[in-house]
Amino acid sequence: MGPRRRLAVAIAGCCLLGLMVWPATVGRDSFPLSNYPMFASDRPAQARFHTVVGLDASGSGVRLSPADIGGTDQVIQAAATVGRAIADGEADELCAEVADRVGADVVAVEVVTERYDTIAWFDGDETPAERVVHARCDP
């Protein structure tokens, strides 16, 4: 390999290396060069979830499927449906729709926002730190 070709390869390599390091220096994420902030940034110690919960005759919570909640098998779509209904003030309407889809073992349906301590969750404490009921209805 001649000296000109080596120089061209070295310049190309340096440019490629610079492009790979560049996202970390500017602090922004973009395709195809990424600093992977979803893995590199600190996560909060508590997480909020909007969901719909069924209640059985004893008052215990019954986790509903995405099909029960949003009429889909996609978890993200069901979660988005709940979040949008709460934000748009339509939790009562969503509650009634879900109540029409649940099984006979569910005696009440609640549209809720639950906040969990993520560290405690993984230590076995699955009790929400906070629970806000946006709507409640009967099937």
C-alpha cells in the first residue's frame, strides 16, 4: 500500500472515529449516530403508570389484559389509550368501554394512575406509593 493510500485510509478512519464520538460531545441523540441516552441517563427512583384495573368481589385488584383495556394485543397501544383518555378528561368513557369487555369475575373497573418505588418493586413490594382513581364504573 502506497503512502497516499495509507494517508487516505488514516484520514477516513479519523473521520469515522470523530463521527462516532461527536454525539457524546454535543449531548444530543440522533440517528444513525447515538449516545444512547435511554441507557446512559439516570432514571427516576419512582415511576408512574396509567392503567385500568378490575376489582373482584373481595375488592382485590385484577390486572386486565391489553385486549380488555384497549381492545388490542399491544401493551404500548393500550397504555397510550389510557394515558390519552386521562389527559383528555375521557376516563369515564374509557371505564365504560373496558367494563363492557371484562369477564364475570370483575365487579368494578377503575381507571387509575399508580406511582411505584422502582427499587422497592424489585425487592418484592408491589404496593403503589400513590394511587389516583380517575374513574370507577361497574360492568
